[in-house]
Amino acid sequence: MTITNADLRFNENGTPYATQFEDLYFSDSKGFDESQHVFLANNLLPQRWKDFHPAQFVIAETGFGTGLNFLVTLANFVLFKEQHPSSRLQLHFISIEKYPIGAADLRRALTLYPQLQAYSQVLLNQYPPALAGCHRLFFLDNSVILDLWLGDVHQVLPKIENTNTGRVDCWFLDGFAPSKNPEMWTQTLFDKMAFLAKDQCTFATFTAAGHVKRGLRQAGFEVFKRPAHGRKRDMLAGSITKTQNNATRLPYFARQGAQCSLKKTHSPPTVAIIGGGLAGANCAYALSKRGMAATVYCKESSLAQGASGNAQGGFYPQLNAVAGVSSQIHATAFTYAKRLYEELLVNGQDFAHQWCGTLQIAFNDKVTARQQKMMNNNTWPPSFIHQLDAQQASAVAKVSLPYSGLFIPSAGWINLPQLVQALCQAAKSQIACDKRLTQLNPQGEGWQIDWHDGSHTQADIVILAMGSDSLACQQLADVPFRLVRGQVESIASQGELTQLDTVLCHKGYMTPAWQGQHALGSTYIKQDKSCEYRLSEQQLNLGMHQQALIHCDWAQQMQTQSTGRAAIRCSTPDHLPIVGAVADFAKQKSQYQDLYKALPAAHYPAPSDHPNLFVLSGLGSRGLSTAPLCAEILISQILGQPVPLANDLLDALSPNRFLIKGLIRRTL
Ligand code: SAM
């Protein structure tokens, strides 16, 4: 969903000024020192990092603005790490921004701080489009994570997944002066800060306004007046002692989160990822960002032999005219995936790809109306997706197209096996091939995995990322996976098609040439599990493309050479992935059997899950867009770290959602 950008001016000193609030972002030329004094020193940073025990220190901020506070914190963290080289501490910075500054304005604003230039550049390189929701960015070799949430604090804070002992170690309560921005500085905000706070969480704010002081006290914080910076007299700082666990938001259903429950801390846990496709490789990569190793087990003799085996997969989000749950997930996941792919390339990994954009052509009246509605609704930022008329569409595609369309410039295509290889290489994962799962049995706190070749493996944590083989795993037998066969045609470059320079999408997709071949995707045959190449599907697929491109002579003249590849995708009834702890379906069925009575949520116990067993599956044909974020969510959940997705969207990925719906409707 589109978010309004900040309306910025720069004063005579080059300091940014927000027209929406009639206030400066920071004091002329004193921003750095002010930030250091108000937010760092008054939260006792960096001293508190020295003896801090959990692996991550979590800071949350209201109002990201230019990111100055974040960048000053980064600079402090770098210094801290230099002075404490043995420290393993990671920093997690959550910041919420209602009106994100446009990239060009941000670049200009940050030139005021040349001492932060190295860090500002990393921020600018990853800066997300003005899209509501959480954007997770990485800094300093992944030791710092920034979750930049775009939206109003009052809407965003309730969407941040909390735990019963809180999330946040320290608050930077920023935002323009309370007199200029009264809607933000409310009791609801202070209560929400207390709700997300961990025991002994501190806060600091530049204002000393009476109602802020009283409001924070009412929320449970101890509040002190402290000397402010520069010409201002006072500011506020303090902390909170939490004597009780939070009553966390129950359902979905009846939540506990997917955190791993391993008690042993003497050695790093052994992690087995079963599945050598996009899902498994992304889990290995997300773990490696936390310095954790995993072994990836694949049933074939090499990686990416299943649905992740296509040479040119279309990489684009599934967007609708209304930003419902599914398109919000797809949009956030797509932007996350794009940053991750760029990061792999910058770090020296290599995979064939082309960021050539995708053009969704308006090939019939229904699609034209849908596309027009999306544009009229301003559902998505224009930098993300915009409309082209037929002439512009032809110019972008470099083939003649008598159709208007929607263009997503940051999309493209990727060679999937090479990408999977690159992810595992970057993660330094061990790869074990020819390992087909036969059985999983609990053993101690972890699992024994029995393989088809008669061998066994022990692991503390198991992640099931098995695509169409998910059904073969007894613990997943009650998830209603849908298997769909898809055949992709590979055709030699010919005639005008040779010029094609973007991924064309209609009911299917067609890529520009790579090594003289174009990919034409794809058929969708439900409940068909065989992978042989079929001439009947070649005709079906080609016919679909020619029907959609009926007014393009070059498409009508396309000849195939009967080469292609079929694979089985694993989808779900609601077309969304399955991410989280594996439910103990038998136990949950009895725990929640009277759900249809719609009793108060507190009536229902926490769900029985299989301890230390997790799943990432059901990616359908969308894994290129969704796998990276889903893996990042899963690994964050397992490690008890903040989750990069709004909790209402997270609910939609829950592995037990079909069971719960069935129990509510009494269809089970
Ligand atoms: N921390 C920022 C920095 O380091 O540059 C400066 C913050 S600036 C003084 C205040 C920021 O709060 C602005 O970017 C403004 O758009 C944002 N803001 C104001 N009201 C907000 C709200 N209700 N929700 C989220 N952000 C808000």
C-alpha cells in the first residue's frame, strides 16, 4: 500500500524542514551531538551494551526521519565493537515512519553529516520504496538489523509481534514537538511503548512537556527530567520495571510463536534443513546471517532439482487493485527478495539474471479494467509499479505490443538453480545429497531423521523445506497442500522475439533470451505428480501465450522445438506459504475442538507444536518472491527475534490455519 512521502524543504543552512509539521528534523548543524546526548547518552548507551546478555539489543524509535539517530547509533556500535572485539552482541533497531523522506531528499539531507557517510551510503543503497509495512535492512556484516516500518505509529505498533516478556530494551521517543504533532503524543502511544518494553527497558525523549511526563508515568515508566542539549533546558528519560508478563494478543491460535525451545546452551544447535530448493537455501542463508551453520539435505544428487530447477524464473510480485493480505505479503516479500539478491551479487555471488522489469499486459477488457482500478486507487507507489500505454509498452519490451500494461521496473528473471547454489555457498552450508526422508522421530530435545538409504541423522532443530515432498512427511500429513504440475517451454530465439527485453506477463510469462532460449511459463495441472515432458501441454502453453498476444504477429509465428521442463509445485488452498512451528495436529484438534462455539479467546490454551520442528513450504510458483522473507521470518521466530512482518499478515502464514478454519466451520 502506498505511503505518502514527506513534503520537505531545506532551510538556508541545508537543514531539512517538514512542511506537514512545520518543524525542523534536527537543530541546524547540531543534529549529531543532539542525537548523541538525548538518545544515546540518556539511554546509557553504549555502556549498557557491555554487560548485555541476550544476543540482541533491541532499540525502537518513533519517527525515522532522516535516519540520523539510527546512523549515530551505528557509529557508536562500531566504536563499541572496536573496543570490545570479543563481543557477539547484535543490534536490532526498529523505527517507525509515517511520512518517509524520498530517496533524493534523504541523500541531500545526509550530506550534512560527512562523518556518517559510509553508513548513510549503505542505508541509501537499501532504502525501500514508499510501501506500508516492515522493510528489513542489514548493516555491518549483518550485526545490525534495521526494521523500518512505514506507517503511523498508532497503526504500526499494534502490528509488531510482541512476546509475553516484551521486545524492546530501549525507546528513542522522537517525533516532532508535541505542540506541532499532538496526534502522535497520546496515552495510547505511551501505553504501547510500555507493552512492547522488556523489564528494565529505558526511554529518552527531547521534550519535557508536562503531558508527556504524566502520560509515560501513567503507562508505568519512571520519568526524570534531565538537562537537554544546546539551548533547550530540559528533556525526559527513565525506565520501566515490568513485574508481570504481558497478556499477549491471543489467537492466532492461541499463539506461542515458533521459538525453539532448546535448553542446552553449551554449544551451537545442529540444524538440519530438509529440502535443497529455494526454501531450504534461503533458510540456510538467513541462519548464516546470525553466524549459525546448517546442513542442507536434498533427495537428488544435486541442489534445486524440483520446482526450483527452472533456468529462467519470472521474478515479480502478485499485486491486486486492493492491497489485501495476500498482495501486502507479496509486495513486502518482493522488495525484501530484491534487496537480498542485490546483496548476494554485491558480495561476489553469481547467478544468471536480468533486472529487466516485468510488463503485465492488458490483454483483455477484464484485465484492462483491473489495471485501471489499481492505478485509480493509487494502491502501490508509482516507483514500484506504473502504467504504460501501448507505445511505451512496445518501447520497453522492444517488440511491438498493441497493449497498454503495468510495468514493475525492479522485477525481472533469475536462474533458479544458480541462485540456490549461490545462497548455499554464501551461507557456507554443508550439502548432503541423495538423502530422501523416510521418517522423523523425536529424540531428546531434538530429532532423529531416518533416510531412505538406511542412514540416520540427529539434529537439534529440523526445518522442513521439502516443496512437493512435504506430503511425504508424517508430521505434515494434515496440512492440505495442493500439488500442481507446471511445464515450462524453452524456445529458441527467433524473429522479433529475439529483441524482447522485459518479462512479459499475462496468464503466463515469457522471458527475454538467455543463452539463445526464452522461457514460456507455464501450465498448471492440479493433483498431477509426474514430471515427464508432454506435447499436449506444450500446445496448451503455447496456445495460452498466442491467445493472450493475439494481435502480435511475432507471437503467432513462434515455433517450439519441443524442449522444456515439468516440475511439481507445492501450493495451498489460499495460495499463501506455510511458515512456522509444525503443529501437533492430533493434539491441537482436541485442544480446539469447541472453537465453533466462539468462546472468548482466553479460554483456549497455547497450541501444542512439535518442539524444534519447523516448516517453510507451500511457495507454489512464487518462491522467487516469497522464499527470502518467509525464511527470514522463520529464522527470526526460531531465535526469538523481532519478526519482519505485521502480525495480521503473519497470522495468514500460520501452519495450523486450515485446521483452525476447519474446526470453526465444523468441517473436520
Ligand atoms: N529520528 C529522526 C532522525 O533521526 O532524523 C528525526 C525524527 S523527526 C524530528 C520526526 C519524525 O517523526 C518525522 O520523520 C515524522 O514524519 C515522524 N512522525 C511524526 N508523526 C508520526 C507518526 N504518527 N507516526 C510515525 N512517524 C511520525
